[in-house]
Amino acid sequence: MKVRTIMSEKSEVKVLSPYAAAGYVNTQLKEAGLEKRIPPQMMYNYTTARVRAGKKPFITWTPEEGVNRESLEKWTAAYVTKQKAALVTESE
């Protein structure tokens, strides 16, 4: 995943962008044997766009910290599971 580094007086912080989060999700989809890929714009809509619209994001995001990794991993696991279930349903 691509991350940018922000140096602060206290420590070095790795910031995960929605674009990099899309790469992570797509890697997980591929590793699960799924052909589906999501565009980076989807991750922006699920994070930053929802925050700017005054809504709760599907994946936690703040301008200072970027995409929250735990939130991303939880959402990705649920998304991959949902996509696998949809694939099984389609094949029946």
C-alpha cells in the first residue's frame, strides 16, 4: 500500500490515502480468487466524500490520520465475504 509519511515532533506517522486503500481492497479481492476490482473513487466516496457531506464514513477517515487501517481491514473482510456470497448465488 502506498502511504505518505508525516513527521511530527513526537513521531513519524504513516498516512493511508483512499487511493492506497483501494489498492489494498483490490489485493484482498484478488487473493480471495475474485475478479471484481473497485475503483479508487469508490474509496473516496466511502471515506472523504461522506465526511464532507456530514455523514458517517463507511471506513473511518480523518484528514490528519488518513484511512484507519483497522476500519479498512474490517470493511474489506465484510466486502470480500459479500462478494464471495454473491458469486455463489449467481452460480446456483
